[in-house]
Amino acid sequence: MSVLQRAGHSEPDPCPNSRTVFSLIIINKAGGLIYNKTFHEGGLNKISTNDYLVLAGTFHGVHAITARLNPVKPVAQPPTPGTNEPPNRPEPSSGLEVLETENFRMQCFNTLTGTKFLLFTETTQTNVDVTIKRIYDLYADYVMKNPFYSLEMPIRCDIFDRKLLSYIREINNR
């Protein structure tokens, strides 16, 4: 029940699902799909496993291209002789980070190893960067520390699935 409905107004809440995480996709550094999970049925149209594979490869390519598309910055000046200051290095471009449509928002978190976490949420979802970093922490704790997991291979880890589902339920039930 919304605040308006509790106050005696009959107007429905304009954003009843404003805190919804729809799905997560994890892509390895070569562009292969290693994990996908849907958390909210009916939020986004269902797509086939093959479409998820195509989406992962396509996003990987677009991300690589957008990482190279950056404005020309002034050339870094060398340090003054006699000082111990390191030269100023420009920040590397991060590539595509957020894609927003009228129906959903996709946020990408690119790890230092090249693994990409794509989180699909409502456009009004807040603190998506905190959410995606918490998902990365779960991945680090339950997948990367699993002695039976092979790097760059599909993720088949029950405890990761359970912890992730529990965390996303907390968000979706707020």
C-alpha cells in the first residue's frame, strides 16, 4: 500500500516496482557468458539461452569499442627535473557503464580482470553501483574462493546462487 493510499487517497502509486532488480549477467574477459540469472519474472521479456550468449558477445564488443572512444585530452606534462613527482597519467576510459531505456536500466561493472557484471534494474532503482559491488563481493567470496571453480568457465556454485538470491530478494522486497 502506498503512502497516498494509506492517507485515504485512491490514487495508485506511480512506481509500484521502483526497486526491482530484474536480472544479472556475468561475462568473462573473452566475451563469453558465464552466468545469467533472472530474479523478477514478468519484468523483462524472456529470451532464449542463445540470445543471452549473443547479448554477452555483443556487449563485450560494444564495451571494447566504447572504451577506445574518448575525447582527446591534453598530453601529460613530464615531471619537473629534480622532483620526485610521478608523471600525470590520464585515466583510462572505462567503456559503456550505463544504458537506460524507458523500461529498464543496465549497469556494467568491469573488474580489473576484465570480467563484466551486467545488472538489469528498474530505471528508478537507486544505489545500483552499491548493489553491483555487493554482487561482486559475493562472487569473490563464493565463486573465486571455490577450489572446484575453473576460471573463465560457467559458474555452477549453489552457495553463490543462494546468497545472491537472498540479497536480491532483500532489494526487491523493500
